[in-house]
Amino acid sequence: MKPYLSIIIPMYNASSCIERCIESIVTQKIPLQELEIFLLNDGSTDNTLEILQGLGKKFPCITILNQSNQGVSASRNTAIERARGEYFWFLDADDYLIPETAQAVFAQAQKGQLDIITFDYKTVSLYEVVKHSDNLSPTLGQIESGAEYLARVNYPNYCWNYIFKRRLIENNGPRFNPKSRHWGDVLFTTQLFLSASTVAHLPSEVVAYVQMPGSLSKKGDLNRELKHIENFFITMRGFDPLVSGETRFGKLPPATLQRIKSRQQSFVFFLCLRLWRKVLPLQKAHEIYETLLQENRIPFRDFSFEEYKGLRYPILRTIINTPWLFKILMRVIRWF
């Protein structure tokens, strides 16, 4: 029997959380014969693989893929080539599904023959346990094209916030950028929305998004910081064909184009804030800022600050867009 839903979960050293994630999936009210779950061990150095093998023996719907460390984007691409479901759902190993929520999402996607269904999530701490959804609605929002949805909604980047129809990925060909270790799903989700004919939102909390302590770039680690900055550039440059307005998806409506420009420029904005961090030598910070100027990413005007309230964000934009002032502050901040 061909599965209806393929769930794809890449992981690296996920021994402390993967069992909770899988338990939250198999206890949903979706028959296991309608599921296939791909667990991708991306070169873990702990006992993740041993745990996965135990889960595979317990649940026949699980397929384990083991590979050398290639990153989350490459892992997801590997599973896409193997998955057979009508719909794809990309989850993270440290998150989990809120009980008795996923079946309603999947049923609505099938009923409406949706290309993409979106839903809400709940941000939780590492040790917080969510036993039920505080926000569960059986009513599906309006059905519209992906371009219309992007124009109207400040959409999350996270690919786990959506369920995608298989043929949408097959017919339009986007894949996760294997060079991107962070935000590999930003362009992937954006491109799928632009190619989608039917999108709708179910206002129900479905995923418990676990906010892990710490940061991707540890304080004082220059190599990590430089790799993080490289990912900023990969993402920014990936948006360039889309913000031209004339894309393979056709000419974008003005409001959709504005949304995409704002999303691209948000990466410019937050990259510039990182240039004030002392972990970067001043000369290197200057070089990165000059690259942004040469690529005409500064000045920028389209970042809407929709999710960021307060006067400090427009003030910071003005500083970033004023090269002499920004460079002075890069130097002054390093004095303290």
C-alpha cells in the first residue's frame, strides 16, 4: 500500500530527543499504514543510530538512512528521492507533534486537494511538555494561490510549518541547498509557495517548537561565526532571481514581490548586526560590509520590520544604510 504521508526527519546527535519526536508521531490518529517515516542519521557521534535501529524494529513504517555528516539540507534531499507519499512533511528531531492534531491537518489537506497546508505552532522550552493544543480549530481558512498567500501573510521560514503535496516538489524541482547549513529551507519554502495553486491555513497549534538553549555561533568561535556569515550570503544571493520580479513562476504581483524583497533584506539587516560582534576582527567586518555595498544590498528600504516592534529597528536600519556612521560604530563597539 502506497503511503499518504511521508515524514522526513534529519538529525545529528539527537539521542536525547528523537524518541519523544517519534512517539508524538505514531500516537497521532493517523493509521501507521498511511505513514512512512524517514529517519536520517547525519553522521552522529553519539548513540543516535542505535536508538533509530530500535525504533525501526518497533515501527515498520520507519526507514533509517545512515550517512556521513553532510548537513540537514543534503539529508532532506536524500529522503525526497526515496519518499513515496502523496504529501511530504519535514520535521526536526528536537521538536514534536502536539497530541491529536496532525490527523485534522492531513484530512483538511486531502479534502481541499491543497498543494500546501499551513498551521500554527507553539514555542516551548527544552523540558516543557505540551499535552494538548490550546488553539485547535476544525475550520480551514480561505484557499488561495501561494503568491496570494505570500502577499497577505508574513510566512515563517520553517519547512516543518507546512505540509507539501508531493507533485508540487516533483513538478517544480526545488531542493534544499546542500551548501546551506542554516536556513536551507527559506528558499525551498518560498519557491514552493510561488508554484502552488492552492494554499490554506488551519488555525491550530500542531508542532511544539523546542527552543534549544545556546546559539548556533558560540561566543568567541571565529570559524563558526564565519561559516554563519557565509550562510547569510548563500541565502541572500539565493533570493536574487526572485526579487528581479520576472521569474520562472511568471511576473510576481507587487505585494508578493514586496514580501520577498523584505525577506531577503531581513538577512542583510541581521548580518550587519553581527558585524558589530567582537568575535570578528575589525578588518574582516569591514570587508564583509564592503561586499554588501558592492553587491548593492545597502542601502535597503524594503525590510518591513513587521514582526519587530519598536523604534530601534528603523533607527538601526538608518545606521546600517549610512556607511560612515556604521563603520565608526564597528570600531567604537570594539573598544568596550
